[in-house]
Amino acid sequence: MSLIWSLKKLIDPIRAREEETEYREHLVMPGQQESGDPISYRCKACGLIDERGDYCPDCLAHTMEPVK
């Protein structure tokens, strides 16, 4: 696939750039906000709500899941 993308960039760089931005927009997670609001995470084990990521500081495990 990368060979095709490279050829598209050589032949029509403007259209290739547009297709790349469309492709990247589709990679955004369905529940993710585009406004820049931080995503909250909740621990599956203890219920702690945090914005730092998938690692729970209380349980010391990777038990966090995104909250909608």
C-alpha cells in the first residue's frame, strides 16, 4: 500500500494530501471528542476516575477504561 501512496504523491500531491487527511479523520475513535476535552478513564477494579490513561495508580494495574 505504501508504494501506491508514494506514486499518488508524485502524480497528484494535492489530491494525495486530501486523501491522507480523510484517512486520518476516519482513524479517530468513535467516542473521542474533537473539541480537545480530556477523556476520562475509570478503573474496572476500584472505580477510580482519572484523566491520565490506562494505568490505575491505586490498583497499580492496567485496568482503566475510557468513560463515555
